[in-house]
Amino acid sequence: MFSGAQVSLYPMSDDFVDIILGAIESLDPWRDRLRLETDPLSTLMVGPPDILLPAMRDLFCAASRSGVHTTMHATVSRGCPGEPDDPICTPVASGRRDMPLADRVAEGRSAVAAAPSMNQTVAAQLSLYPLGVDHHMDEIYGCIAFLKASGVFDRSKSFCTALRGDAGPVFETLSQAFTGFGAEAGHLAMDVTVSANSPSDR
Amino acid sequence: MFSGAQVSLYPMSDDFVDIILGAIESLDPWRDRLRLETDPLSTLMVGPPDILLPAMRDLFCAASRSGVHTTMHATVSRGCPGEPDDPICTPVASGRRDMPLADRVAEGRSAVAAAPSMNQTVAAQLSLYPLGVDHHMDEIYGCIAFLKASGVFDRSKSFCTALRGDAGPVFETLSQAFTGFGAEAGHLAMDVTVSANSPSDR
């Protein structure tokens, strides 16, 4: 299995370089479980599917603590047949995608309810792409049912679902969406945008 | 058919609000062919699949002309079974996705060769997701063959392909990737990031 993300951080400030470089230090506690490679467009994170979003949460919260309007985009993927298997990607927890959709929704909700608070309000939107399966809309609709029941659902939009709330439960919801839907060993991609300190919120 | 995009513009500057509002005026010539709805996270563009990327090119070039390091992210989609048919989405040109992959690669290359120059160097990366098909990797590999032959190919990355060159041929390459691959009436999504004026390039 191969899993990881291409992650980009966008602080809307003249000081964007310092804010990005400062925030990247927040990934230090994760470095033994992630392989990181940065280029001018994004940082590649390779590691277990269930720690990708928690690591991004710490990265994003470190940047948004500057008070600057900051956005993060991530292209998250697991099970891509074009990538080699990598032992660093072994999931920390056992999978549960052979469970019925309703049970996966319930388990996802419990995980979100137990998420720690980060004391940072964020807005987010995500699109989930279960690839190589005939019933891809079933998994998408199952995931949308989970998002609506997550406690951080904001609204449905064309092509994506918007979330809003504390960064703790919002990133846990993103993590549950990524790990709980699509085929167990299948190819799944997720497109995520997270925003904080927007002047639109003031 | 329903097609469109959720588009976000990120100028890394204290003046981000003015740069975004100024750039949005560049969409005026497209407004009779697109429906636009802006919220705090992104602008929804609904319209024919073959004008979405040209309109984004004008939006992005207007913002990057400020000289500020600017990035744009778009979630682009067509044929989503969860969205209603909409007459505004009727393609301008006739489809060609029943042609063999090699012919589609050749047609895409011709279109890129004919693209106008915008006098703005950009870097970009894209991921293509053909949904609800068993042979999704064939279409992805066909698209990658096109990208490698496009004249603006930069390099392959995990989960995406990076492009680099003038905004004219780069956005035409993105447009050809979006309209030329995946099933004719099928569900296809594309995740695109474009960047200009990065300090990493200096």
C-alpha cells in the first residue's frame, strides 16, 4: 500500500515565507512516521493513512496561529496502483471498510466526538474520489451522510462538502472521511481545502 | 450534463483582498457563458467544460500580474451523477473521447501548440480522477502520456504531474487533460494548482 499527500500552505501575508518555515517545525514530532519532501509547489507527505490528517492539523494550526488569513490545500491519496508498496504506509489502526456503511458512519461520529479541541476555528471543504469501483457514488453518499452527522457540517456545495468548527473535530472528520470510505484495498483520493482567519468571518 | 469548478485564488500578500477583487473583473468577458457564485472558501464556476480552464487562465493571469507570489487551486468536475443537467454546461466543441487514446494525445498536442502566449511563466500540478470506470488507470496513463508530450511537462510527482511554462500553453494543457480523457458522458474530476512569482524561482 502507498498513501500520502501533496500539501501546500498559503498564508496571505507579505511574511508568507517565515510563516510557512515556522509552521513546518510543527511536523517534527511526526517525522519518524512520515517521509517529507518539499518542492516549490507542495510538500509530499508519505505515511500511514490514519496519521496524514492529524499531521496536517498540526501544520495548519501552527501557521494560522499567526492570525494571518491562511489556507491549506492537500491532495490526499491511498492505494494508487501506480505507486510502489511502502512499509512506512502501514495503517496504525486496523481497517473497517468491510463494515456496512451505517456502521462506518457511526464509528466516524464517535471518533470526531472524541477529538481534542485546538482552539482554532476553521472552515474546510472536501471532495472524495473512490476510484476503480462501479458503485463509487454509494461510497460518496455514505461519506456525505457521515459528514452531515459529524457535528461540523456546514453545507453541501457543488463538487464538495463544506465543514466549519474547531480544527480538532474538523481535521478528525477529514481523517475519518479519508480512512472510512472507498474499498479497503482500493484507490481513493481526497481533495481538501482548509481556511482560517478569513476577513469574510469578521 | 453538469460541469464546473470550485476556484480559489491565494495572493501571498497583505493586499490579498484588493488583488482578488481586481482579478475577478477579468472574468467579465466570460460572464454570459458562466454562472459564478462566490463564498468565503471559493468561487463556483458553472459552464461548458471547454471554457472553464480558459476563464481560469484569465483570472489567474490578472492576479499574478501584481508580481505577488500567487497560487490558484481548482476542483474541476464534469458529469457528476449527483448534479442536475444544466443547459449552460453544453460543450462548445464536439467531444472526442470515443477516439483511441493515441489520437486524443495527438489532438491535445495540436491544441497546446496553437495556444496564445500570456507572457506569464507559471508552475502547475494536476491530478485527474476518472470515476465509475473499471479501467480508470488506462485513462490516467493516457493523460500522463499527453502531459509528457505537451511541451510544458516538468516532472512526475507522487499523486500528480507537474507542468511549467507560459500560462497560455499550460492552461491549454490543463483544458485538454480535462476535456480529452475519461468516458465521454462519464464522471471526471481534476484537482489543479497553479503558481506564479514564487520566491523559489528567483
